Amino acid sequence: MLSLTERAARVRRIDRLLERMHGRQVREHTGTGLDMLVEAMLAQNTSLSNALAGYKQLRRAFPTWSKVLAAPVGEVQRHIAICGLARMRARRLQALLRRLKDEHGKLSVDFLADMDVQAAEEYLLSFHGIGPKTTGYTLLFAFGMPIFPVDNGILRVARRLRLVRLIARDAEAGKVLAQLTPPKRIYSLH
């Protein structure tokens, strides 16, 4: 295994090559933090195309998060059915919205932008059904926080490039990749 310094140099070279090939990547998320969180929740254990289709159907039926919260769980379930596990997802989504409303008086997670990464991560992980990947995607894509969420594709590439141990799991790989990548370049490299 290469040293940490050698792996960091490899990441910088990869980052430069990718930027040369694809241009500088800038954060494009246009919705709210809650929008990103729900998108990430719906993407768990399903394809991105199904998750986005479910999200779009949900938002067409319920244009505000208040309407999702007030809707019968069966209606929410019906609109996200394409994502799979719809009954569980609908219940967890409404539980999340209810808790946000109770704790903060509004349906928003934008307060996370004012928290440090660890505190924001711990807060999101305290919700039932929200794990490290959903947390990481939300914090990186909605708030630009220097956290490196790792899915199976990223894990496979990181192993092949010998940036992480061959037996590393996603949580370990995320920590290592975040260490190897300058914080301002995590979004672009991801």
C-alpha cells in the first residue's frame, strides 16, 4: 500500500486529469437542503433514475413538504412506489418531516449549513433510516461540506487505484478519500 503522501499525490494527479478532461465541476444543487435529503433518502437501495422519478412524482403530487406531511401515508407511498420499499420510505419521510417541524418549527434542514461537519453528520444520522451515504450526499451536495460519500462505484474505483485498502468498506473509504483530497476539491473529484 502506498503511503498517505503518495496516495494524496495520486489523488491530486487524478483530479487534475479529470478537470482537464471534463472541466471544473461546480456545485449545481438548486433546491433546499431538505430537497437533497429526500432525494438521497429515495435513492437508497434503488437506481438513481427510479429515485429521481419517484421524487418528481412526489413533488408533482405534493408541491410543498407541508403537504407531504399532511397527506395520508398511503398517498405518499403511492407516489414513491417506483423507488421500491415505498411503505417504509413513506413512513420514514413523514417521521422525518414531523420531527423537523416539532424541533425547529419549520420543514427545513438549512440550519445544518451553520454547523460543523461532525455535528451536522451526527444530527442527520440521528434520524431512523438515514445512514452515512444519505448524510454524506446531503452535506456535500446541498451544503458543500468536505465529506466524501462513497457508493459502490466510488469504492470500486478507489480500490482499483489503490487509494484505499482492497478490503476497505464504504465508511473507511470515505474517511480516507476525504483525508487525501483537499476540502475545496471534494465535490469536484466526487
